[in-house]
Amino acid sequence: MASAGETTLSSEAGELTLNLETTIKFVKLCASKFGWEDLSEATVMDLGCGKDLYCARTVLEDFPNVKSIIALDGNREQLDEITFKSDKIIHLLADIRHRREIRQYEGKIDKIISTHVLHQNSNKEKIFKNVYRLLKSGGEAAFLFTSDLGIYHVLESLQMDDKYKDYFKGSDITELYSSKIKSDDYREMLGRLGFEVIEITETKDHMSVEHFGLFENTLFKFVAAAFSVPSELVTEINEAASHLYRTKFCEQSSIYASTEMSIFVKKPSELPSDSCSNS
């Protein structure tokens, strides 16, 4: 998310626009950090492409001579809903966490970019391992994801509440947006896996909404996704979530706050493509 000034989030469409805008900025930042000029010999992977292909389309627009782009997503429905077409884009249904599903591309990818995806997975080390395997020697990868989100602190609190904990659906919310994992932790992890870390930054971002009711609609969607409460408790748990956010997690400067993590890494050129010590 853009860090300069405040962004107004008024609807789901606004969120999509925000994701597109930040992806465009991030791809340009990748080009600057890594010194990309000519990608005519490069195979680029859009990791977690989604149906909108934000990364793939941005790379294609900025580098129309790119050799090829692999748009990878683990959700078949997302790939089926893709409408943008290009003979340079290959759609790949695969879960980046499962090595067997990506083995055919190991050591064949020059650049990997992932935006707004990594926070959806708790086992990020497994993802980084497989990214390492996918990259050619000297290949580069960049990730932009949310590392801390106020809404998830609300869900974590509800998860521990005796009144609602039995209705929790079971996924580990606290691992997805864990503010306990800082840039130094990622730096150590990536170095241990063999990467050369170019840069890791954390940026606190604030968004305002037109009125709190619009924000509550988003909050309630998260609650519904995390808890299966009886219909008679829906209003009650929503009110509890709203109260928690306003009294414990709402900052004075904004209604909605998050921390964005940017990671830029390189696979050292002197190492062979299959040298990752973790099998």
C-alpha cells in the first residue's frame, strides 16, 4: 500500500484499485532495485497471480519485450476467471508450497514477483525454499505482503474469547499476520536458505474510510470467514468485533492501519540451481 499520505478506501472496488496501484509501483521499484532494463531473455513468474494478473500485466506493460511470464496460482477458479490474454503469458495451476507441483520449472525462472499474496500463507519458509529452487543461478525475487493488520488482532481476540472460541473455523489466524516476525527474522531465514538479501523494509500505512459503517462491512466479512456462529449470534459477534477494533486497535490517525513488508532477494550466481540444502 502506498505510504505517502492517506488513501481513502470506500468499497471492495477501492481495494482492488489499491492493489493494482501498489503492484504498479512495486514492479517499478523492482526494476530500480535490480536494475532491470531489458527482459527479452527473461522468464518472469507472477507468484499468486489471481484472476486480475496485476503483476503479469504490469510487467508486460513496462517490459513488452519480456521473453515469457508464468502466471501461477493454486486456485483453479482464479485461473478460470482470467480474461486478459497474451501469447507471452502461461497460466500455471500449482501450489507454491508443494514442490512436486512446480518441479518442472526448477532452475528455469529469472525473476519472481509476488504482491498481496504471501500473508495468506503461514509457512512462508516453505515458500521461500521453493522460490529458491525455481530461480536460476543469479535469479531475483521480490515480495510485497501485509505483515501486520489491525483486523486480525480483532479476530485473534475473538478466537480466545470463551464465548466464541468454539465457533472458530480452525485456521491459524495468528500465523498469517504475525507482527512478531520482523524484518530481521526474515533476513535470517532467507540468508539461511541461501539467498543474498538485497533489502527488506517495513512500512506502516494508514487508510481512512468515508464512514465507519463501510469499514465495519469489511470487518464483518472477515469475522464471517473465520467463525461459524449460529445465526442468532451473528449480530452479537459483529458488535463485539466492532467494539474491540474501536477501543483497542483503532489508531487516532486513521481507522485502518497495516504494516507492509517488502523483500528483495537474489540467488547467488556462483551456486548451481539445485544447491538448496533443504530437500
